[in-house]
Amino acid sequence: MNISAAQSFPVLLQKFFTERLLQQRHASPCTVAAYRDSFRLLLAFAHQRLHKRPSDITIEELNAPFILEFLRE
């Protein structure tokens, strides 16, 4: 599956924070911070394993086996 630049992982992640958490869910600052910190850990793990900058990671690379590996660490 080839996702357009408009639907790249960085764009989707930004939309998750701005549209989903803030606009739709009216999430508290603590909730947003918790998601932020979780994604920071995931992106650092992905950078270490995939040798890619966070902006170059694709959604396809963050598949279920990869996420399970992250959660086991």
C-alpha cells in the first residue's frame, strides 16, 4: 500500500493530536502529554531499530509485530 504524502505517518500523527485529541475529544493537557510521551518512546525505539528519522518512518513499518516488540522492551 502506497500512502500519499498527505497521509504519511508524520501527517497522520499530527492530525491525531490536533484533530482527534484536541478538537474532537477535548483531551486534557495531561492526556495529550501522556500520548506525546508514548509516541516519543515509540519513535525513539523505531529510530534505533529501523535507522530512520521519525519523519521518514512509514505507517506500514509500525505493524503489529513491531509494536509488540516495542511493548516487550
